[in-house]
Amino acid sequence: MTIKKAIKEQTTTKLGNMSFQYAGSHLFIQLPSGRKLSYVEPRIGENKFDGESIQYMGVGATKKWELLESYGPKFVENIIQAIPRDILCIILSHLEFRRSDWLVPFQAGFPPTLFQALAGHTT
């Protein structure tokens, strides 16, 4: 796996138009947009099945800083969620809003006040 290689060899690996860079104490995943996802203090550990797992520091279920365990599909999920956010950001930055008639599809997680601000409305 490309991510494991980047961590084990503390280097940069590429997959398609993305790169995986181990730098300092972070693993950076550079998305096609150029934005980077960051994982703190990544390492290869052992999971409960005696196999290799990728571990990094982050905020866990207890809302405290702790060692988290991950695996390939979880990184794919994070990438798959990040790319549409980048696309949405690009689209929103190019839209021209008019106060009288604007339609913006509501996406869960974006408060209506954000769209009002983008359209020039005040609350």
C-alpha cells in the first residue's frame, strides 16, 4: 500500500494525481486540488488480528487526544469525502449570486447562514 510505504520509508509516494508524503512527524495526503490532509505522528502498528495497521494521533471517541488505528479503506473514505468538498468550494467561488433570485442546493453540514453570506444577505 502506498501509504504504508510512505510511512515505513519516511518518503513521498505517488498514486495517480495524489501524493503521500511523510514529513517531520506528519503524513500528508495531497489531493488533486493541492489541498493536503494531515495525520499526526503516523506509524505502523499491530492490530488486534496480529496484522499491520496504520496508527496516528488524533481526537478519539472520548474527545481526547489518543492513538487512533486506521486501515486502507478508511483513508480512501477520507479522500473520497475531501475531493467533493474541494469541487464544491471551487463551484461556490465561481457562482454569481443575486439577492432577489438565488438557488443554492442545501447540503447537510452547511448552515443556511453560510449561503446567505455568500449571496450577500445579512441576518
